[in-house]
Amino acid sequence: MLWLQSALAQEFELHPTNVVPQTADQIAMCAAGELIRAELAPIDIGAAHGFGAGGNWFVGGLLFHAIAPGCIVEKNSHTVAMNSWSWRTSITPRTRLLLMVALASLLVQQALLWWIYYHAGAKQLVGDEQQYLAAARAVLAGGAWHPSHIWPPGQSLLIASMQGLFGSMIVPMQLLQTALFLACGGLLWRLWRRLGGSRLAAAIAAGLFLLNPGDAAYAHYLWPEIPHLFCMLLTLNLLLRDPQKDAVARPHLALFAGLSLGLALIFKSLLAAFWPLLLICFVECWRPLRLQWKSAATFLLGIFLITAPALIAGHRNTGHWSIADSSVFNLVAGLSDRARNDYVDEPVANLFGDYLNSGTTADQRNAWAYQQLEKRLQDTPPLELFEQQFARQYFRLFESKTLLLTQLPGPTCAGYMSAYHDTPPAAVFALRWSSHLLHALILVGFAFGLCLWREWRYMWLWLLLASVGYQLALYSGLHVKARYLLPMIPVFCCFAGEAYARIFQRDARLAITPMRLLAASLLAVTLLFLAFAGPWIDGYCRG
């Protein structure tokens, strides 16, 4: 079992010890631990519980180290010793200090976000928050659970469930989403570790995600961003087993992954055209092509069990087999956007009113939307339209003025809504600049981590980048808000974690060459320009 010892040592950073037990208690505890391992030898407990061949050593070793930590590793003619490994991880004082600072920062951030939300009365609900809450209350009053062809039903059903259990306050919903947000950090850490990232890089990635107030604030809003993101990260973690061995998820894990993905689709239909690519995860061999049919079938079954009721209700609403589809209207709105930042000279509200008034059915409203698209294409040559979109949409997507900052006090002409009541200037300053700083760190770190990364042999990395590319392609035309960047942030944080981890430790996964550094620098400057230059280019509030 030397290979297993070596693997465990590498994974958990175990270190051999050479300490001979001196006291009677130490000798007795070591003997007890050795006895447990000896007694487990005839019984294949490890294999019975999914540890495979050699599982007895693993289970026995766990019990042994729980009872007799620190026993010795060598034998000689004078002392009877036992072969073991110390399970103590090497946490340096500097690492412990950084962990304490990160935890304290997270607690301060959460306290500040909760305080500004409620200290002068609850924050004003804005945009689709009002619709999700109204739909949830309609469900509780006995209305249809999926009445709309525009919004998927997941978020309103979740709000209705929480209010049915705890009353009309939204605090329980916010607490649930805060727990999901924190769980996203853990899932992000595990995902990057399984994809070959270092422990330090995964910790930095999770820290960048959790400590950014622009991300954390979504847990307090009634948009479905956090539940959707949690379901997607959970799906990826359930599907991803061992990329080094191209292992396929077992059927029961594939079923849970399908259920999780189904939930993600009824929260947001963004990945409706992308998720079939996840079936690549069940390919055991490409030449000849061999698929793990049982796992793939249970994965599809899980998706079907969750989405089938919504698809049936969607067919009832529109006559089409879809959960919800507002893509045509969003394309009209995207082609009509004028500013490079959210909530500045927005035509969407008026367009949406015209869309709703254009008919009583989804087909009638979409017919109106298609007429608007045709008119826009006739008025503007395709090449010019493409240039206009490219010069505007990605500023809106990557902008540093996130939904949190948009709702803080500020000039209306610059897109500030002042939805938070009577927020002290010191709190506004702290949230604004910490959000800008973390946003910039994530984008710059992503640029360097992506361009310097050299371990591209795992299919999963390409799949993650394909999901980012898919979303970027969609937003070249569709209406864009800054919150639409959130599903891509975990991928950005993973590569950023690798880049910043390189500052503290050497990493063979990164290739430091002049050309790579130049490419990383150009990408970083481009992303920062998109994040911060929009207001300067458009000249908001200049009279």
C-alpha cells in the first residue's frame, strides 16, 4: 500500500514522524491503534464503503490516527514501533494570520451589508425583484405556480416556499441565499483543487469570490443569481471526479448532478443551449467512442424530473416546449441600449411596456419583437451594428459599478439609484472602493492566470472556458447588465488564484515567458479598460 500512503501524503501534506512513545499512556494508545488495524485486516470494510482495494488500510489508518497520533515510523532492535503518518498539516504562522484576516474581513463585510440594508428601513426593491416577490405571493394566494413565459419559475417558487414557512418577511430568504453564497466559496475551492489547482490557489480563488462585496450583496437581493450559481457549481462538482484519470461520475452522482442542473435551469434559462455539452463528461473513450450510458441516462433523468413540470406549464402558456424564453425581447433591448453602464439612459422599461402591450400571447409579442429587429437591421448596416454592439456591450458586462454600487447613493445621471436609505458616506466609501479593488484584482489575476497556465490537457478546463465563451457570445447582442457577469466570476477567480499563488510559491503549472507575460498584460489592460472607462468615454453628468 505504499502508493496509497504516497497519494495521501501528497493530498493532505502528511509528514512522517519519528517520535518514540515515552509514557505508558502513549505506548498503550499506540498499541490500541495497531490492534485496530490488525483486527480490520480480515474484513474488507474499506472496499465495502467505496474505498476500493486497500480500503482496510485506509479505514484502519483513520481510526489508528484518531487514537494514536504521533506514533513512530521506524523499527529497531531496541524499540517496537508502528508505521504511521502524522495527519497534522503544516500551517505556518503567516498562513494562520492570513486566514484570520480573511475571516475577519468576511465577517465585517457581512455585518456592513446587513446593516446598510436594514438600518434605516429595508432597501427599496428594484427591477425584477418586485416581479419575483409578486409572483411568489400570487402562488401563496393560490395562483398558478408558473404563469409567465418570460421568467422561469424557480426563484418565485423558492421565495414562496420560504414565506410559506416563515411568514412574509424576506429575511429568511436572504439568510438562505447567504448560506448558499458561502457554500459557493467551498464548491469553488473544491472544483479548482480537482482540476489540478494548488491548495493555496484554490483558497485565494474562494477568498476573492467571497470577499468581494459586489458578489456577496447578491445574497440579499431577490434575483436568482445566487441559487442559480450554487446549482451550477454543485453540478460541476458532482460530475467532476478525477480529471487526471478521465473518470466518469457514478450513476448516483450523475443523477444528483442532473437534479442540480435541472434546478439551475428553472432558476435561469441562460445555459439552455449549453448544457448538452456536459454529456462529454460521460465519454469513457474517444477512439473508439465509448459512453458510460448508465451514468449519462441517470444524468438526463435527473434533468427531466426537475424540468418536466416547468416544460409542461411552459407549453400550456405558449404552445412551445420551453420553460421560459425572453430572448427575442432581450435582443431588441440589447440592440437598443445606448450607454456603456447600467441604468444610464435606459430604454428597456419603455420597450418592455410596448412588448407587453403588443399582444396577449407569447407569439403575438414575439412577432412585434421580430418586427422591431427587422426595422433595426434595415436602418443600420450589419457591420455598423456589430461595431456599435462591440463598442458598448462588454463595457456593460465587465463594468465595475456592480448592482451593489448602483443601488448606493450617487448621481442619477451616472446610473445610481439610491435604493439603500440614508447610507453613511463612510459605509459608501468602504463598499465602493473595496468592491472596485476586488473587481480589479479578479480581472487582472484572471488575465495572468489564463495566459500563464500550461496544464491544458484536461477536458474540464476547456469546458469551463467554453461556458465563458458561450456567455460572452450571447451578450454581444442581448441586453446586458453587470449582474450577468456573476456566473463567470468563479472561473475568473480560479485562474486569478493561480496567478496570485505564484507570488508566494513556485508553480510548474504556470509558464513564465516574455510572450505570455505580454499577452497577459494586454488582456489585463483590456479588461480594466472595459471595467472602468465606460463613464469616462460617455461623459456622464458633464452637463
